[in-house]
Amino acid sequence: MAHRRKTLSQNFLHDPAAVRRILRAAALPPDALVVEPGAGQGALTRHLATADRRVIAYEIDPRLVAQLSRRLGDRPGLRLVRGDFLNAREPGEPFAVVGNIPYSRTTDIVRWCLGAPRLTSATLLTQFEYAVKSSGGWGRWPLLTVRTWPEHEWRRLCRVGRRSFTPVPRTDSAVLRIDRRERPLLPARLLPAYRDFVAHGFTGVGGSLAATLSRRHRRARVHAAFTRAGADASAPVGLITPQQWLTLFTELAAY
């Protein structure tokens, strides 16, 4: 059993207070459609599948699926799916994702969420370091966050201590919330150009973002754009905030 937990990266949430914090962070309406990646022992599932809410709960471990079916299978709004969430098809209507996800599969699950046009929000319990880094909590912003910022807002919410899990992981966790914006911060026609602009900026050629962008744009224009954005032209790429990226793009490449 211990080998199975390690292979599947299973750390089961058992702290009722942590469950309540996650549910508050998810802020789900009573009639929401929710997809749960990795139901585990059902700590979140039994609270998600209530009243008029519909829940599609994925679990890859057949032993746990059988247990969940016995405990929660009579709930009318709950559909248990034995299988890998990453192979799931997106629902044909707006939906939210809520889950305590395996550390080892965090990036893949986040990318699945970002690639789902009908997703309204993803409330994910992730490794603490991942939640902090992806939301700019250490003053540095990674490529994936910057690239998706016009369409998605990233926020780190509450921290969940490592002893809220069985077995106890090596690090704490945190709730990461990703919301799809009702109105993107850029027109849809400009989003491919913005993503290309960000990808080029993150190549790191020249040691600073300004130096990298100066390979495509006149140096004087680049420095004027940095001034307009309130950004340090000598700063490395990771220190530029998403809002500053948007200003730089608008000044240099949008039109």
C-alpha cells in the first residue's frame, strides 16, 4: 500500500479545517458543475457533491474508486470516473476544477486547466513553493504565468500545513486559484502576438529583458517602453510583472 501511494504521489487530506478553507477559496455556487482531479479518499468530494451541485470526480486508483463508490455512490449529482484526469474531455458547459492534486503532476494538471476554454476557475491544493512561485510571491514571475496572464488571473490563497496530510509530505501546501477572466486584458486577435512576444523575452539573450527585446526593437523604443511601464531596464526577465509585460507589449509589438 505504501508503494502504491508513492507511485501515485498520494498524500491524503484529513484535516477538516483545511477542507473548509479550500471550499471557501473555491466559492462555488450551489448549482455549479465541478470537476475534481484525484478524489483520493473523498475528503473534498463529499463536501463538493451536495445539494444541486454536479461533480465529476476522477480517481486513477481502482481501490479508492471502489471505496468511494461504497461511501458516496448514492449521491445523485456525483459521477465517479475511474481513470486519469489528464485524459478527461472538457465538459461542454462552464465548469470549475477543485482538487488536492499530486505534486508530481501539478504542471500537467495546471496546463490542462489553462487549455480548457469553458473553465471558470481552478482551485488547486499544490506544493507551497509552486503556488508561491507561480503567483509571483517571491517577486519573480515565471513564463507560464506571464504568458497566460491576459486570460487568467493567478492567486495564492491560504497555506495548508504538511501535517494536514497522510502520509506527511516534506513540505507544506497552499491553495492556488486560477480564474479565467470574463474579459481578457487584450483583444483576442492580439493574444498570439503577445504569447510570441513573451516567449522571445524569456529566451534570456543579453542578460536582461531590455537587452533581449532590443534584438527585435530599436533600443531607444525599448527603453522608452520600460519607462512607460515603470520597469527597470536592467532587470532580468523574471522580475518584470505581468502588468509591466502588457505595457511593454502594447508599446512595442501590439500594432
